Amino acid sequence: MDDLDVRPRINRWTKARRDLIFGPAIAECLVQPHFVVNGSGIDQAIPGMPGINRQSKDVLIETISRDFSLGLSAHMIFPVMSESEKDNRGTKAADDGMPLQSVVRDLKEKFGDEILLMTDACLCTSTDHGHCGLLEGKNIVNDLSVETLVGISLSHARAGTDYVCLSDMMDGRVLSVRRALEKEGFNSTGIMSYSVKYASSFYGPFRDAASSAPSFGDRSSHQMDVRSDYREAILEAKTDVEEGCDIAMVKPGLPYLDVLKEVSSRIERPVAVYNVSGEYSMVMGYANDSTQRKRVVLEILGSFVRAGADIIVSYHSREAIREGWV
């Protein structure tokens, strides 16, 4: 049975997955993002994102272990590479020995299925040009990019990730990754697809954090136009569901609550929302007092749930759980 495009059991595979997707409390549906770099002893603050740091493997494992002890069991990990680690094909992203893959292996060895790990498989962090796909001249080549994304996804699956996160917005990548996972026997590895991802102005702090800004041009040829209507969002989400995604993502969150509502009512898979870096930075710049910040964060998280989100990826997750706001 290596030809299944949809495996509903994937989202029920572990207690951590079931709690994230089906838990009734906001605390259960939160995911904390992290940034991992090469080296040791690195704990580097990210400008514009107070409380969120770039961390080497050793420090990150300590951070996630503390988060886990607080009850925060779902984590999303992004690789950050130095310029010397990048090339025009993003070769290092599929290297099983890279820090992201190593962190996943160590955390799974330590916590097993009690922890839930999501890993970003995009090319923007590993290419020297910073685009989400491979280039011919200055144009992104869709199908060749998908082949490379398959290799990255398989590397993450070998490391033990629960969900490979496809944030690139290439056409057909969900189906290709799904079938590659099936062929290699990774029948329990899930796919979170960034199905509805806009070419938004709210990603700036993330691009600085992940060293992933494009060296020329922008991402408007593959990320969705901010002016597009619901029809395109629904088409993208339904297509990814048909191709075998286990979770569909809407990104960003706050400017697209209406889209989140429409998508969540039209598909039969769990829907995640990404409370992105620009949204986080605005709150942190405004709500300096923790009491004030609590009110703002709870209002934001509540709006996502009301709009239909099953999962919330937010840089506020740690503080919200640590301080008992949710």
C-alpha cells in the first residue's frame, strides 16, 4: 500500500498530535517556533523579536526541554545557515548531519512521541539567492524545485520529524512529497502545507532571523497576491488536501482572519494559522507591560480560534503558557 495520497491516521498517530489538533484548550493548540544555527553555545537575540533567539543545537535542546516542562509540547524548527553553507541549489538543507536534523533526532530520543516536532523544508534559508525555489536566470523553476524539496523532506523524515512543513508554495509539491514519503516507508510522517501563504509585508523580522531575504526581486510569482479573493485561497487549500496534506496553513494570521474562516469551513483537514513575526513584533513593541500584553495576546489567540483555526503557530506561545494566560 505505497500509493496512498491520504492517510487520516497520521493526525491521530501520537497523543501529542491528537492533543494539538483536537484538544479543546487554546494552550493545547499552540506551537512555538525556533531558529537553529551551526556551532555551540550560541544564544543570539533577534532584533525586533524580543524573547526569540537564534540558538545552536545544544542551547536549543535546553530551551525546548524547558518549554516541554512547562507543558508546551509542539515546536516548529527553522534552519539558519551561514553564507558559507549556502549554494544556488540549497544542497545543505537535505544533509542529514545539519543542526536541524540533529536536533530532531536528539529531541525524539529524549522525549519520544510525547513531543511534537515540525520542521521547515523551504529553500529560502539554504540558497545563496534566498528564493524559495531553484533558479534559471532570475526565474524560479517549479518542477526542479519540487524535486529538491522532496529530498529535504525525506531527510527530515529520516531524522524523525512529525510534520514536514512545506512553506515554499511551489505547485505540486505536496503530492510529490507525499508519494516520496510513501515510497520510502514513512507512512506516519505528516505534511503541513502552507496552502494559503500571501506575499505579505509582515515577514520582515523572520527574514532577518532566518537570513532568508531574497537577493533580488520578491516572492510574488509564487506566494499569493494580497489582493486575491477567497476563490484562490480555497483552490490552493483544496488542491493541497487532494494531494495529501495533513494540515493546511493560512499565513499570515491577523490580516487574513476572513480567509482563515472561509478556508476552515471549506476543507476537511485541520487548519493552522501562523501568527507571523511582524505581528509579534508589533505587539512586543506596543505592549511592554505584561498585563497589557496578556490582554492583547489573548485577544489575538481568541480571534484565531473564532475564525476556525485548529492549530496556532505563534512566537507568543511560550509566554502565554509560562505565565498561565491560556
